[in-house]
Amino acid sequence: MVKIISSKPISQIKKGDKIKVDSLNLEVDAHVVMIDHGTTKEMAIELFDPKTDKDYQFRYFSNNVENSLQFYELIEIIYKEIAMEKVEW
């Protein structure tokens, strides 16, 4: 289970916000709807590390953030899921 420390609801995260994932300090590039399933939305938060310029992504379902939050790193052209312990925004 991922420990989430939030200063506001995830739905209010926007471009320019800072998010810390374990030891990574990331910046939000975009917060988008990937798929609208009617009763819930599959969301993505596009992130980047300003020091290394690596790209990352959160994916989650809007009606179940705590149990669906997944973290990915962009490697070449494919996102690879990465385990995380703690997220702060």
C-alpha cells in the first residue's frame, strides 16, 4: 500500500505543481483524462524530473485513487511501472 500525503485533492493537481515520489522531486506537466468510463475516469498525471529531464506518469481511477494509483517511468517509448512507497503533493 502506498502512503499518500496530500495538501489538496488529486483532482486539483495542475501543471507546475510539485510532487515527491520517494526520493524523486517531480513537476507536473499535464493532468488529463485517458478514458472516460462513464461512472469513473481513468486519469493520467504527466510528470518530469527537471534535473534529469526524465518523464514519469501517474495513472489512477477517479473513484478509487488510493487503491488504483500506479507510477510509471518512460523508457524509450514505453512506460514501465515502478514500485513506490510514499507520494506527497
